[in-house]
Amino acid sequence: MSIDLILLHPSSVYDFRQKTILYGPVSDLIPSSPAFEMYPIGFASIAEYLERAGYRVRIVNLAVRMLNDENFSAEAMIKRLKSPVFGIDLHWMVHAHGAIEIAKLVKRYHPEAKVVVGGFSASYYYQELFQYPEIDYVIRGDSTEEPFRQLMDCITNDKEPETVPNLAWRDNQGKIRENPFSHIPTDLSNVMVNHYDSIIRSVIRYRDLASYIPFKGWLHYPITAVLTCRGCTENCTVCGGSSAAFRHFYNRERAAFRSPESVARDVRQIGHFSNGPIFILGDLRQPGGSYPGEVLRLLQKDGVKNQVIFELFSPASRDFLQRMSFTCPNFCLEISPESHDPEVRRAAGKHYSNEAMEQTISDALDVGCGRLDIFFMIGLPKQTPQSVMDTIDYGDFLLEKFNGDKRLSLFIAPLSPFLDPGSLGFEQPERYGYHILFRSLEEHRQALLAPSWKYSLNYETKWMTRQQIVETAYEAILRLNRLKAKYRLISPKMAEVGEQRIKAASEMMHRIDDILSRDNHQEELSRLKAEVDRINILPVSEKAELELPPGLIKLKPWRSLWSWMTRRQ
Ligand code: B12
Ligand code: SF4
């Protein structure tokens, strides 16, 4: 079967299975492992859009395959694949190493094929990307479906892509050309129309479920995301997806929202193949007006069975929470105050009081919220090590105030490994008290190979050195773990596992520091590999905590296959 485009998702560090790297808590609060194996949801959108235009598109998540099978060779797979065009995501900066290495392999085995790179980080570093001769095209922006279609038309018809919007490219003479960055749609009705079905269809067509799995463990815990927007109305200081970052780097003046009908349709479609949790990404109140009410009305009409997770960017009214509960009984909420200290929170770009947040917690629990996750962060402006410890004390205060309610889950993690390029903190470091340690794409690539996550961090703050950030992170995670044990929010066994993991990692970090201070450390580091790997794969109790109770959740593959087939007729 001939294929027109293969979308490849790399691991963070290409050959992570060979390297000695202590990853630290860089991915503790997301489903991915430190290989950051999850591919951008935009892959599904691009694939579906191009399929509608008549192109055959296949997705291969190389990272998840490398994680799931130690004998899987990404190189051999790339060699085997045949396509005139390969797309590689450099969406998240954490893939800076893997993305370029994959591009090199594609060109080594398929010198005649074209390599297209895209995503937020690629958009930010689009000029620097052409220093790597393997890259032929970069499509910039948060909405590349239509530019990609036009580029595919040009490649297929052997035409120079002079009119393809958002495209930077190497022409026949090897000159780098830059087309106008003009495709920033505000109407999203023509994208993500049927992307879940499209994925199922591809899994069946290529008989390759293994390459479509979004993250290791997804089959056991099939959480699925529904997007509400492109862009963001908020301006969090550390975020490369803030409204300021979108304006300056992705050319988007204002966030664009999917219609309530599209959001409800996604939820319906997911219900066809999974009864796992559905995470509706982006606060429903962002567009204002009747939007949140309309989404909830449609969800209620459809009678959603899956547990739904909603995000709050700020405290919410009791009335709104009540409506969520009415529509999605046992709903989950996520809120990220970042710090207990409103001054630190303000410096991080969030402007609300603890009283308002506590009122929201109280109301949410009262109206029947099934679980409420509260996220704090380390590495913020105006935040000292003491302030982080005070945040843990505030956690104690909260748990006492709400009588150790088991539905409350508190989390803390360092901002790592990178302060996002494009974020206000990265772009105006003096103003926000950041000290940026390296800026270029190549420096980020090299930093990812450092033997310990401390040396990957691309920033320090006026209030904390790199050393203090990592020490404080370990201490805070340890203390929060003990707090959870005190309130019996986690089992003694889970608490013990968490304690052992943090202590082992912290001790290993010091050993690595010690080795690095000596000459000829490479050999000594290699000898440490087995031990470091053992620590890296110790179970992360926070991940288990973030999961809803297992046992009830399962995929419905036969049902989805059946519904897909019957809908085609
Ligand atoms: C949803 C989201 C997530 C979801 C991911 C869902 C998913 N599978 O995509 C979750 C919560 C899991 C997540 C995790 C992380 N995220 Co996040 N996330 C977002 C968020 C809020 C929205 C992104 C979105 O919905 N985009 C819309 C979809 C449809 O588009 P898309 O996937 O971006 O794809 C489009 C374009 O990017 C582009 N594109 C993408 N890939 C490719 C490839 C090619 C070849 C081409 C041509 C185009 C292209 O075209 C697509 C279609 O138009 C943004 C912030 C924001 N306001 O945008 C942060 C954001 C993208 N995340 C960010 C970060 C840092 C992370 C983490 C690294 C955090 C961490 N340390 O744990 C992890 C990485 C996870 C992994 N890979 O394993 C940063 C990225 C900054 C940077 N430059 O690196 C952002 C900007 C802000 C933030 N700090 O949260 N994230
Ligand atoms: S972190 Fe803040 S700015 Fe970034 S996507 Fe979330 S709400 Fe928007």
C-alpha cells in the first residue's frame, strides 16, 4: 500500500536506552515517561485533514515503541518505511535531541525523501533548524493542516512551494526561503472533524496499533483529550503557550475556539471506543458568554458516561460547579495555583486570592466533585526555597481544613527541564528575575544529554540557583509525600515507595555531581548506568494517584471497529 506521508514522533533523547541520564521528576505529573513519548494531538488532526484531501498518512510513535520493546530498533524501522515525505514533530522543546536525530536517520536511508518539521518549538527555532541539512521544510504556527495540504500538493506535482503560507524552505539552489506567516485561522470548523475515527481507521489499515499508542500504559489507562481552543487567553509567565507567546511567535492575536458542538462531538466519539476518562483541555469559561453553558448542555443531552476532567484557570462560581456536577456526575477538576503565596502566584501571572480558591474547593467538594487535583510549581519568580516549604505547609492547612477529604489531591513539581522558549520569563528574563543559561536549539539538544536533570535546566532565578531548584524539588516532593501519608490519602506502601524513590534519586544526583567534578568521568558514569536506570523506572506514586480507580476502565475495540464500519456504509 503506498503512503504519501509518514509522521514520526521521536523520544526526547534519541538513544535514551544507551545513555546514562538521571531524569528526575521532569514528567511525574503527565502520562508520559521522561522519554516524553506522547505525540502531539495535532498529528491526528493533520492526518485526518490530509486524508480528507486524498493523501494516505501514517503515524509512527517511535518513542513508545522504543519504550515498549527493548529490542525495537527505530533505525531499522525507519529504514523499512517507504514514503516520499516524512513529518517530524518538534513541538515540545524536550524533543530537541530526538527530532533532529530522527531527521538524520530518515535522510540517511531515504535521501530522496523530503523532511518536514513543525510544532511550537520548530516555529520558534525555524531559522536555526535550517543549520541541519536534513531539514527541507518547516511549517510554522499552531494550525498547519491547510499549509501542509498545499505543501503536499506542491511536492506531488514537483512544484516550488512559493505560495504555501507559514512555510520556510530550502529551494532547489539550497537557498533558505521564508513565505508569509499568514495562515492563522479563527474558524476551526474545518479541522479535527473526525480525527479519532481517522486514528482507528489507520490502526486497522496498517495493522499497527503499537505505533499509534499515545503513551506507554495507555491501553491499561486510556485517558483521552478533547481540545477546546488554539491559543490561550491567559498570560502565565513561564508558559510558551501564553497569549503573549502566541502573539509574538505563532502570529495569533486572539485565541480561537472550537464550537460547543465540536467539543461535544469529540466526547461522543471517544465514548464509542473507550469508557476511560476524558480530559477537556482549556477552561470552558475562556471564550466567555454562553459557551460554557452550551458545552455543558450538549454533554448533558448526550448523556456522557465517561468520567470527565475539567480545567479551571481561576476560581469558579458555585453555580458553574453545580452545572458541571449535574452534567457529569463525579467530575474531576484541575486547578494550578502554583504557590500558596499570592505574591508569587501574581508574579507567575495568576491573579486570585487563597480565599477565593478555598471557596471553590469547598463548593466543588460540596456539589459532588469526584476528585480535585491542585498543582503547585517550583522555579517561579519571587519564590525562595523557604517559600516552597511554606507551600507544603499550606497543603497541610488545606487538608486539615477539608478534614483530609480523600478527593483532594495535591501535587508539586519543578518547572523542568526547560523554561519554555517564547514564555515571558524566557523572553524578558531581567523583568521576571530569570537567568537564562542557554538559548539556542543546539544548546538545548546538548543539555538533554547531561547525566543529571540538574544540568538540563535552562534557567536559574534571582531567588534560586539550579542546585537549589533541584534540592528544593526533592525536599518538597518528599514532604508532600509524607503529608499525604499522614492524611491517609495514599497507602503506607505507596508512601514508602515514594520516599525510597526520592531518596535514591537525590542521593544519585549527588554521586553524579561528585563524579563530574573528577577528570575522566565518562567511564565512571557508564559504570553507573544500571543503577541510574533502576532509579529512573521506580514507580512514580504521583502518576498512580493521578489515575482514576482502575478496573472499571477499558477500551472497546470491537465496538469501535463495528461503529466505524457501520458508519462508513
Ligand atoms: C494540551 C497540551 C498538553 C497535553 C498534550 C496533548 C497532546 N498529545 O498533544 C499534555 C497535558 C499531555 C501536555 C504535556 C506536555 N506539555 Co503541553 N500543552 C498543551 C497545550 C495546553 C495545548 C496544545 C494544543 O492543544 N494544541 C492544539 C493541537 C491541535 O495542536 P498541536 O498538537 O499543537 O499541533 C499543531 C501544531 O503544533 C503543528 N504541529 C505539531 N506537530 C507537528 C509536526 C509537523 C511535521 C508539522 C508540520 C506541524 C506540527 O500542527 C498541528 C496541527 O495544526 C499547550 C499550551 C497552549 N496554549 O497551546 C501546552 C504546551 C504545548 N505544552 C508544553 C510543555 C512544556 C509540555 C510538557 C513538556 C510538560 C512537561 N514537562 O511535562 C509535556 C510533554 C508531553 C509529552 N510529549 O510527552 C509547552 C511547550 C513549550 C515548548 N516549546 O516546549 C506548551 C506550549 C505550554 C505549557 N508549558 O504547557 N501538554
Ligand atoms: S499555563 Fe497559563 S498561559 Fe499556558 S496554556 Fe495554561 S493557562 Fe494558558
